[in-house]
Amino acid sequence: MTTDAYRGWDSETRFRRLLDELVPLDPGGWRLPDVRTALSTPGWEIRPVVPGGSPPDLARGPRPEVAWELGHYPRGPRQGVGVLTVAAEDPEQVLGLEVNLSYGIAYDDDHAHELHFAQTAREVAEDVLGGPPTRLSGPGSRAVWRRPGTSVAIAVDEGCVVLQLLCTDQGAEFRRGRPDQWRAAARADLSAPEPERPVRDREELRERLGEALAALCAEVHTFPGDFTLRLSSLRDPLRSVVAVGKGWDDALRLQAPAGGPGLPGADRLTASGWQHGDGVRQHTVLTALAMGDRSRGPAREAAALLVDALRALEVDLADLAYSGEVEVPKGARHLELPHLGIPRAAPEPEEAAGAGAGAGA
């Protein structure tokens, strides 16, 4: 195919043709010779990155583990700039193939911005891969289709839309120093419920919760979607607080119990500005995060209010767990916050069934 043959394609057609070339590939054990052979099927040729130089994908920044680039057309992708990432301890072990779609796909001809293009790319991937993504995550909004041997992901990374083919068996859903702050997964794809690094005190919980809320506010709307996060006592689920983010809304809606027999903290919540409404206490934190403002001030304010409410409700850290959902057009996903530092509560049976049905839609 000559360059002129696809010059007039719109971005959706270009991306669909790229998926058509990549998805059928079988990189075998993802060793370098296997990948080289697989990429020769669409006529691609890999070549080493110049020693001491930056990877060809300038938007991604220098990464020592990026060792190979995909040659320019006709020996490389006709849409975007491609690189191979290898394991630092084994340069023959390929972890993933990436194509930066913001270079060469001409998305700006028919899309207002990268996020608009990313949404179109996810819709095309759903059609080609037979359903919605298995997992969503951030920072850098990311949709992942987990498949045996090879996972497919679409990410918005440093302002560019990136298509990734990842070696699932090597645990290569890598973030290169930017670990997932949040995930939203179907029940079958949930990680272990126990935290990676348990929190030591309420101050650390406040800090980690603020980071998680900031990431959720800034990322979930791009899919687009809403989120709900609950923090509750394992022994007494009525002692719980909730944060709700609604898409393009410019506020975080916080909720706490209105009070009742055996529930402490009413006076303290009132003194902190919590108002009665719809049978619960409510607090609203105005934020521009959903509109792209990366300031963490509002999220930290909301985190401080939630942690203070848990203290007023006399919920101990050892008795604390979280749960939540991310709602996207194709259904619900269970929320995971791997760095929050407290256990994830088990989904309710009817809730899990609903989320599972949405994930398979």
C-alpha cells in the first residue's frame, strides 16, 4: 500500500485498519525473534534505537527499556509512531508494542482534541474486540482488553493517545513509574482485596485519599463516567461516608449518616458544615478537576472532611474498608484503589451480578 492510498482516510478508518493489522498477530513467547517474525506479517521491520539517544516517540520521554522502534513506512506502522519495550533485566524479552496515534493519524481533521479521539478509538476497539474493556484505570485514562497471551490497551499518556499490545503473561500492563492510582474492573478481573501498603495513621489516610480522589475526578469523566467511593466500618456498615463524582459536574458530593441510635458524631459533623438533606448529611466541595484543572486542593479538602467524619463516627483504621463503582455507558465496574492502604470490601452479591452483566455487554 502506498502512502497516497490511505492519505484521505479519516482517523476512525486509519485506527480500525491499524487494529486489523495488529490484533491477529501472534508474538509467540514475546521473545524478540518471535515478535520480529510476527511484525513481518504486516510488513513491519524493527530497528534498534540509537544508543544514547532518545526513543523516537518524543511525547513519551526517554525510557531506557525502550530498545527498538518500528521503521517508518513501508517497514513500520502507517498510523502513528511505534516502539517496542523490553524487560530491563532481559533485553530479549519484549513486554509490549506501542503506537503513538497522535503522530501520523491526523485525528485533528475530524476530532476536537485527543480525548475525543480516544473515545472514538475505544468505540472502534469495542467493535473490533467484541465488547467493552475489561479494566479502566488512571492516571492517564486507560482502557484495557485482557486476552489470553496479549492484552490490548488504549491510553491517554502525556496528552497523546497510545495504542498498546501487552504481553499479558509477563504482567506487562506497565505504567513506567506511574502505577495505577485507581482501577475499575469487572468482578472476575479484580485484584487481591488486601492493600499493597497499609496506612499507618489517619494523616496518611487523608493524604492517600486526597490523591485517589484527585485522580478519579480528573480521569473518570474522560471515558465518560461517574464514580462512587464508600469508606465504611466492617463491623457496622451504617458508619460510612461516601464521595460521588458525576461526570462533568464541578463538585464532589459527600454524604455521611444523618444520625440515629448508637451513631455518634452528630455535633461534630454539624460543626464541620455537614447539612441535613434527603435523609443523610451532605457536604459539597466545589472543584474544577472534572474540567481538567489538576489542582489537588479540592480533593484534599474532600479527603480531610471524609476522614474527619470517620473519626466523628468512631471508625477505627483497623475496622475500615472501602468499596465503590465507576459507571460508564456500557455498565458498571468495581472500583479499586491499590494504594489507598485499606482493604477493599467484598461486593454485595446483587451488586456484583449487575456489574458483571455490564462488563459483558
